[in-house]
Amino acid sequence: MKTIVVLVKEVPDPAGLGVSKSKAQIFEREKRIINPADRFALELALQLKDRGLARVVTVSVGSHSTSGTLKELYALGADEVILIVTRNELSRNQIASAISNYLLKIDFDIVLAGSYSTINNLGEVPQRVAAELKLPFKSEISSVENLEEKFVATVKPEFSRPRRPSAKMILLARKKEVRAVELDFELPPADVMRLSTELP
């Protein structure tokens, strides 16, 4: 059985953003959600799992407080939820390095990710991960034709409607633990660009 890794990011809930009375400041309320584009990547991986072809592992980078949001991934059907714990805000190249370093230590077959982040509307991290792992990169796929090919890809938004967790799965997910992984290497400086111009 193949192992599909889905990269997931926790982002502020747009419904939880407010504007000050003077309209000079945008502030964030407590609620945070899974990046909407990442849900499409997860859905594609879960469809392969439904067919008995793969197990699904999600990987996220963030602080310990992120783990509460990530438990929803268990409710949706992820087999394992990994949180690479950081204490400071990381740049995109640092996030990619943290993910790549972790993936080099495990067995995986395919890496899927959302095509953009609601925070900055960019989708650089998957490309950077592909470059660091020296794997082919595919943009906005809607299916996986060859499970024997090892690659990193972003998933086309709205290729299929992401599933919603059932009440039973939500209850079961509450009992599960997000596996926290500490960084055990020195991150590159935030201003260093590590993305090659030619992806393998």
C-alpha cells in the first residue's frame, strides 16, 4: 500500500476576521481552520484510500496550539496527523526545509498539497519541497494516474467537493493525538532562496 503525504496549513478563519471601528486595523478572533485549498489535496488522497490503494499521512508546521485544529483531519479520514513543532513564525523556505527534512526520514510515495494559501495567495512551499527532495513537481492535478511514480503535486481546486466529517468520526477524532515532531536540525536563514529555477 502506498503512503500519500498531504501538506496542510492552519489559517485564520475568514469569518473570524474583524475590522476596528476606525477601519485602520484588521484583527483576528480565536477560530482557525484548515487552509481551504489543502482540503482538495486531502480529498484526492482520501479517494485513493477509499479504493484501498493508499494510507494518508498529513504533515503540518506550526506551534503546539495548532494541534486542536488538526484533529479534524482524523475526523475526515487521515490515518496519521503529524505536526512539526516550531516556536517562531517561519518563512516559506524554512517551512519547506522543515517538511523536507522530516520526509527524508520516513517512507512515502506521493506528496500532495493545496495550490494556494489564503494567507498570501501563494503556493510556493510545495515547489520548494519538490526541489529540496529532488522530485518532479506537478501543478494542479485532479487525479493520480500512476501510483508507482514518486512526485510532489498541488491539487486543482474544486476538482471534487471535499467531504465533511460525520458526527461519529468527530467524536473518535477527539480521542486521537496529533503526533508532534521537534525540529532536530538548524533551519536556513529566512532570507535565503532555496528554490531552484529548474525543478526536476
